[in-house]
Amino acid sequence: MSILIVFYALLPAGQLIVYLATRQALDPANTLNFAASILCLHWMLAQTLLAAKIPVLQRLLPYDARIRFHVLASVGILVTLVYHGVYKIAAGKEIDLVSWALLGVFTLMLVLALLWVPFFRRGIQRQALSYDRSKSLHGWLQLALTALLFFHIAGSGFFDDLPVASAVLCYALFVGATVAFLLSKFGLFHLGATVVDAHQSEGIVTVRMIPDRRPRYRSGQFAFLKSGGPAGWKEDHPFSFLSNPQDPLVSFAVRARGDFTRGLASLRPGDRVKVNGGFGNFRPGAEPGICFVSTGIGMVPFLSVLKDLRDSGDPRPIHFHLAVNHEDEVPERERLEDLAAGMPNLNLKVLVKPSGHQRFSREYFHREVGDVKSFTYYLCSSAKVRAEVFRALRSLGVARASIRWEAFELG
């Protein structure tokens, strides 16, 4: 989160203070116009830099937090662009071609961003503009908008009024963000890997691979995966590691829903894929007791963490409550059972097609966990189930700070 605070708050606020300190008294409308310009520029640069998926910047940044900041900043950028346009019209200034281009590109980006909303995504799955193509186009439009905005501001003479250090910082951020984005698009941050095997069971695809070198990741983290095919390399998709860093192979388990995930099942030994990770920080801290709650494919990050906890000999009481529609949905089921057998402090509950009293209800947690307030809860499930679990735990007096989740569906 500190990365977000630096890029979205501290840097633009510092630039605004420096700029206003060098100017004569400005009327409120003009002051807001300069503030809008500075905020818009820095937020667009931050958007582009974080979209590059640089591991060193995102290793400790929760993925859903980045997405939420991305959406929030996009709304802020829209507000600043509209205010800038209204101010120029009110001041009798001409709206030039670059300004119209900025508005047009940003509007198109917002339309494409609707594909990340599940309702709209389902409605256009079969249309010509696929999710992968729209995601790629959205990224390139973001880079184009950043460049248009930067050169629009530079052409206005804005940087000439800044102290040299502030102007150099703006240029450095623009060059750095642009280069990082391009390097990411062309795969510099991706690690090549060779597929060992891939198989599908009950709609869950498990892929194991040997990376060209050991990736830097921790259990509970995720990576962006790229896979080739008849249409060439597709846009990368985020998936949690099934393996942990001590495993000899890197593995992922995903639910086969779209073209990309179904395509993973067709991978053959020797096929090449690309991995960029690990990202996120969805893993236990130093809390005295841990309770994992998941449904379906949400089990994957917890399987990775459990391997780590077993290898480190963690003595804390651990609960793992997992609901699935079929036993064969659980990847590495035998290994999970071995983990449970070798960890006397682990209470494993696998619920197959839970219903009635088996559901993750208030009664369920009171019965199965007992002293519910002595645990920190990690949830990985659909938004609906997550809300049900949250209500059940809160009704038992569990503190809000003791219930954690990362909304992977935002990706």
C-alpha cells in the first residue's frame, strides 16, 4: 500500500506545493486548474507504471488493492480532464486537437474497462472483441493517453514554470513508465518455463512446469501466466501458485472457464509458457491462530501456504474449511491428505456439495472452530460466499480486522 501512497498522493502533492510556491497569487479557478493538471499527469504516470507489472514494485502490493486504486484514479482522471475542459471553455480558450484526442481516447478506455465488470464480460464473451484483445487494447490506449497528456502539458509551457528538479522528475517518471510498460509488453519481466504435464479433472486444470530459473515468490502469492497457441501468445492472466518455493516444480491450478484457461488443458510436455511473479501478499502473518475458508478453486493459495507452514514446522492451530462440488476438484488431493496427516495442529474439513447445516454459517463456525475470536480468517471464494462468511463471523463477535481476503475476481 505504501507504493500507492507514494505514487498517487505524496508525489503529486509535493509537485503541487512546489509549483504553487513559485507562482504569484492565483484565483481559485486557476489554482484548481493547475492542481487538476498535476494530479491527472501523476495519476496517469502511476497507472502506466503499475500496469507494467514490475515484480519489485508489486511484490507486496495486493492485487485487488491495485485494481481498486486503478479504478478510483481513473474516475479522478476523468474529473480532472472534464474540469480542465470546462475551465478552458469558460476562459474563452480554444479546445485544441490534442484535448479532443485526450477525451476520445479516455472515453474508449472506459468503454473497454467495462469488460472487467463480470456482468458486461458475460454479455460480450462471444463477440468479436475478445477479453484478451480488449485487455491488450486497453493497455495500449493507456500508454497513448499518457503520452498525449504528457506532451499536451509540456506544450503548454507548464514544465518551464517548474523548478528544474521538479521538471526533471516529471520527465523521468514519463520515460520510466513508458519504458517499463513496453518492456513488460514484450515480455522482459516474464520467465520462460517448460511444461511437464497438464491435466483436467472436474473442470480444474493443473499445470506443472520447470522454469528456466527459479522464480522469486512466496506461498500464497500469484503470477501472471502467458501461453502460446494457434493465435500466438495471449494476454497474461493472474493465477495463484499451487506450489510453494521449496517444490522442485512450479505449478498452478485453475478452473477452466474461458478460452485461455481451457487452452491450458491442451498443453503438452515440452510446450513453453511464460510466468511473471510472484505478486500480492495474501498469506498469514504472526497471528496466534489461522483459519482458511475457501470454495472451489479458491483453495489454491491455501494449499501453497499449508506446504510452507508444514515445512517450517509452524505449531499454531490451523483450520482449513473447503467446500467443493466434487472430491476430484481438489488438486493434489493426496498431498493435501498427507499434509493433514503430518500436521497434528491442522483441522481439515472438506465439504462436498455442502447444504443445510454444513454451510459456512454462524452455527457451522461456532460448532467447528469453537473459540472463533482466537483466529484470523483468510477467505478465498466467490463474492457471494465471502459475504455470507463475513456476516457469520461478525455475528459471532469476530473483529473486522481479523477477516481478510483478496478479491482475485477483480483481475
